[in-house]
Amino acid sequence: MSSILRQLVDYHVHSFHSTDGHSSIDDMCSQAVRLGLAEIGFCDHVDFTSNGLGLIDYERYSEELDKARSQYGGELTIRKGIEVDYNRTYHAQIDEWLDEKHFDFLLGSVHYVDDFIFDLGRKPGMSAETMIRKYYTRVRDAVESKLFNVIGHFDIIRGYIPTDQDPISLASDIIDSTFESMIANGVYLEINSWRRTDREPFPCKDLIQRYLKKEGKLFSLGSDAHSWQQLAIGIIQVRDLLLNLKPRNMRMLFEQVPNLP
Ligand SMILES: [Zn+2]
Ligand SMILES: [Zn+2]
């Protein structure tokens, strides 16, 4: 077994530094210690979309993470990341914003189709198929931007845009080329429990299997907790789902030592 999987980690956690976060970095870390997590990864939102979630205050974020590291360093490894909403339109702004800032990991994800937040469902006048294809095209753009180490909640659009057809088959060509690009560029696939234990994670089991068939090996795990009460919910389930698929030579984010064949 991948050594890091013997310990629990949660690499997708939001704090007050995100406008939709409900807990402080300190609250999250003390809950992580209570739960016995080995590592926690903060990835507060950086979102250039107008009416989006906005940007973090990098200086304050860094200061509070440094403070948490000195307080919890003996018992918890704290990783400093961000979750960037990717859109080619904002590529230059994202690139410029990242300049001279330091992060342990950069999570790229997509929350909009044509600046329309799909949490609200279908964009008026746009078919489900068009939305789904546009979504995955943007995920592929995120990979091809080469800005990110990890791609977050890969098929999250499945949770918001219901279709009569299989949502994977509607975009299987784009999904395949996205996985191929991730594998070629060493980008990790996040398995996101979405703070729940009763449904499949993002990406679903079929997509994880599709990635494994292409010999994808790089994984991250996260709950997308926005409050300390949600921390690590579903992490054990997604870890076990992954292990039951018997991935070969898998490597977890921040795992330094490669597995033996
Ligand atoms: Zn997200
Ligand atoms: Zn998130």
C-alpha cells in the first residue's frame, strides 16, 4: 500500500480566507489533530471571474499558516495551497498573480461555464450536452495551462447538470485527452469526497477506472470542507474506493518515495 494511505490526509480544505469558508485555519487544524489526520492542505479560492469568489489576501494567509505551523508542527503537517478557478480568459491575470508567491500545491478547478456558475443548474438556453462539453474543455485548458499540480473535483458538473444520457459518453473524447495530458504532464487527479459518505466522489468510480486504464498513477484526496465540522468527511470512503480499484504503482501528492514495482 502506498505509505501515505496508511495515514489520513485531507488536501482540499477551505478557511475564512475564502468568502464561502466558515472556519479559521486554527479551527481546521485543531479539528485535524482531534481526528488524527497526518496532513491537512488548505486551498482557499482564487477566482478572477466577475461576481466570483474573489482572491485571498496572500500576506494574511501566509502569516496565519505560518502561525498554525509553529503551533501544530509537531503533530500535523500543514500544506499551503490554493484552488484557482481556471479560465483561459484570465490566464495572464492568474499567471501574474502567482508571480513571487509561494505555495506547496496549486489546485486547478472549474466552477463556471461561460461565466455562468453551474451550481445554479443549466444556463438558460444552453443544452446539457453543450454545458458538459464546455465544462470539460475548460478542465482540459486548466491542465494544458501547466499552472497546476492537481485538478480538483474532475467531474463536478455531474452533480449539477442532470442528463438523460451518460454524462461521460457526452464528453468521452475530451475526458480521454484531458487524462492523457495530465499523465504526460505529471498532474495529480484529486478524488473529492464532497463532504459526504453516501455517494460517489468527484470523479466517479468509472472515471477513476478510466484514468487507471490509461496508467494514471497520481492521486490526491480531499473533502472540500468549508467548516471544521466538515473536515475529512468521506476521506476514508474515497481512500478505500481507490484501494479497491487496485491501482498499480500509485503515488499520492507529497509522497516523496516512489513505490517499488
Ligand atoms: Zn471547487
Ligand atoms: Zn474547494
